[in-house]
Amino acid sequence: QVQLVESGGGSVQAGGSLRLSCTASGYSYSRYCMGWFRQAPGKEREGVAAVDSTDSTRYADSVKGRFTVSQDNAKNTLYLQMNNLKPEDTAMYYCVARLPCLGVGYASLFPGPYNYWGQGTLVTVSS
């Protein structure tokens, strides 16, 4: 049974940093494409970052230069380092996984291709 468990969310002031983690289990982690999505109240789910098995990455324009996605295959863990946080980054953040992994093209920031979703971790950024 595939499980994705996020952690690391919390409350921070604008300009601060947080690191989210996602621990995966129940499948061969290194074969999957992984990513992070977020959803703010009243808004659609938005792709934030994606990474494939070669560590190639793609980011939403809104987070480029501030967020960094990485993974540790030995620990089956995905990370999202978030720096210079802004109030508009406030949202529930979800870890996602998909197989087959076809790279991090344009579609990798859309929810459709992803087979598995975590329960989410809440990030709140105050001004």
C-alpha cells in the first residue's frame, strides 16, 4: 500500500523559511516522479515543484528562486525547502507521486498525472 506522509508545516512570518518532508512507503521510490502541490482556501490546487528519477526539476513561476525540491532515495524522502516565504504561500501542501515517471515536462505541474497523494501539511505565512 502506497503511503505519502508529509511533515514540516507550520506558521512563520513573511521572509522566513520552512522545510517540508514527505516520507514514502509501499513502493519502489526511485522509479517514481515526485512533486509538491498546494491549495489555498478558495483557490484551485496548484503545482509547486516536481522532480524525476534523474533529479531534474521544474518549478512554478511563483516559487522560482525561493523554493528548492530535493530527494533522498536512500531514505525514500522528498523535501521542499521554502525560503523568503510570502503570505500568498499560505496553503495546504501535498506530496504527490506518479508512475510511470516521464520526466518533468510542462504536465508535471498539473494534478492529472499523479497516482498518489499525501494528506497534506499546512503552511501559514503571516505578514
